[in-house]
Amino acid sequence: MLEKIQSVAAQVGSIVVGKQPQIRLALACMLARGHLLIEDLPGVGKTTLAHALSISLGLQFKRVQFTNDLLPGDIVGVQVLDREHSTFRFMPGPVFSQVLLADEINRASPKTQSALLEAMEERQVSIEGSAHRLPDPFFVIATQNPQDQVGTFALPESQLDRFLMCVELGYPDPKSERALLEGQDRRPLLEGLKPRMNPAELLEAQGLVRTIRTSPALLDYVQNLLTQSRRSPLLAEGLSPRAGLALLQAARAWAMLDGRNHVLPDDVQAVLPAVGGHRLKPAKGGGASYRGRTELVAELVKAVAVP
């Protein structure tokens, strides 16, 4: 199974060049049954990464371009009148897929963004009092532009907390960018990709992640990180219990990618920036006028002793 996962990573890396750490984080996120937020400037490969992951994992894929006039029904579906039988029937929206790419999610209004809350947490949608289950596996991969760009709406904390990880791609290094300039256009390369896994194998891998062992000392370490995040004068608010569970599950997936059956503190530290960064906010007067996500996570790690 590990060889197949590594094959997926290698294939995605052939499309999104020079971003192996982000690709590994994205795979760990999906192995942990989490949703992924990719945040960065336009044109750095966010959508390409989502496409390549979906194809390589053999998952059914639908894309929704989020705009300020998008409605909740455009995502989850609507009830339509069947005139022949004089009844209403449900027309499923694009959320009924194994991977929903919510492209530029923060360009939609908060009302439309909230249409994904139930889907991401309960893996179902409720229409007119009836619950409709989503496929299994089900992932939301969302891309987000920087909030200072024109026409964006900040994602609320409740929405951010439902994304297990948030990763940033950044500009490619000179060598990788030269390879992009000298190579083919990414779109034809995407069309030529073949699945390296199938949904059943992904579900099996997700089951294996849940069997990765965590010692009492490791659980103490995770709990101490959560407690410190809630007590730190640098932070406006701490990590939620959902964030703690996400951190633990992501660390299990990271350990599995290393071929181990137990979690180390190094695994927790490796995934903490992606799991905790988008959930942490600097406190006003917390010792600095501005603290970036990386710095906040580094301060948190530094304040908690490793067992």
C-alpha cells in the first residue's frame, strides 16, 4: 500500500514540480479523511494540484468556480417540480462527488460558503428536511486567494476549522520554474495522467492510518500543545478539540507515509503548521503588532517540552 501512495506522490510531483513537502501534506490530509485548503496567489498551481491529486487517486471529481453570485443550491442541489407526477424531486448538486474542488472559495458570499459546513462535517446535506448522504470517500479541496485581494470574503472560523489542513504553495524555486518554462503546458499533462490508486484502496489506506499507535506520552504532548495554545498570551484563542483530533490523525498519516506503525513527536511537529496555522490568530498586544502563522506555530512548539 505504501508503494502505491508513493507512486501517487511521484506522479503528482511530476505535474506540480518542486513542491514535494506540500504534496506530502496534501496526501497525509486525504489519508486522514480531512479536507484541504490551498491558499496562495493566483497562478502558482493550486487548482493543478487538486486536479492531479484527484486523478492520481482515481476519484470522481467536480469543480465549482466560486463567485459572488453563486447560490447554496448551486452547490448542494435543489428540489424541482416533476410536473408529470406532481411531486418534487431532488436534483443533486456538484457536492455529490468524491472530490469537490471549491475554486477560489473566498470569492463567494458567506451564505454560499456556509452551504459546505454540513457536508464537510457530517458528510451529508439536508434539503427540505431530508438528509442525503455523500459518497465515501468525500473530500473538499478548496483554493483561496489572499484576503487583501479585491472581491474576497474572509472565511469564518467555523469554516476554517473544518479544513484539516491549510497549505501554501508559494513561488517555485529557480530550478523548478525553469523546468516549467522548458516543459509542456500542465493541462495536456493532466489529461494524460492515469490513476495510481482507486477509491477502495484509498479507503483501505485510511483504515490503516487509524491503526497507527499513539503512546500515552505522545497523547500528553498533543494535549500540552492544545493547552498551551489556549493559555498563550500571543494567541487570541486556542486550538479547538476538533483541531486536536485533526492534529493526531494527521500525525498518524504522516507516520504511515514514513512506513512506521507509531507516531513520534516529530510527526506532530511536521504537520502542526498545516493543521494549526490557519486556526491560530495573534492576540492584540500579544508581544508583537503582527505575527505570521509560521512564527505563531514555532512559538507554540518552543513553549511545550518534547517527551
